Amino acid sequence: MKYRKKPVVIEAIRWDGENLAEVLSFTGKSPRFEEWFSSFDEYAAHVSSDDNKFKVFTPEGAMEANVGDWIIRGVRGEHYPCKPDIFAATYEAVE
């Protein structure tokens, strides 16, 4: 049998390497953020020193979003990184 994906409207943000505060606001901080970083500036320096890879905490574990990747909020509020070509092939803007 064949199946068609149900139409679902998602929220997403693109990690451009410059919008760290906005992306962090979209995904929310890890519950352990304050254990790992004493300030947003320290966190920003960490991300910068790690080739601007943004860690996305998914139900399957931590994944990395590279600059240019999209971060999708799933139907249950979870977040996932998505490569630009996959995002373009799967999603279109809605009004």
C-alpha cells in the first residue's frame, strides 16, 4: 500500500550563525543550561568555538544544526534540525 503524509503546518527557524538568541528562544534552553554556562555570552562563545554548530535536543538525543539548517518544531513541541534541501522539498510557506 501507499501512504500520503498528512498536511501539517509547522513552525521553523533558520540558523544563520548570527541569530543565536532568536534560535535559542525558539527551541528553549536545555534544562542543564545553567549548569554548563554562566551567561548567554559564554554560551555564544562556546557555539562560535564549535564551528557555529547549534545543538538541538530531540527526543532521540542531541543533534547538530549547522549554519543554514532549519530547526523545526514538531507537532508535539519537539525540535529537529533539517537540511535546507530537505526542508525546501518538504515544506512551503503558508500565510
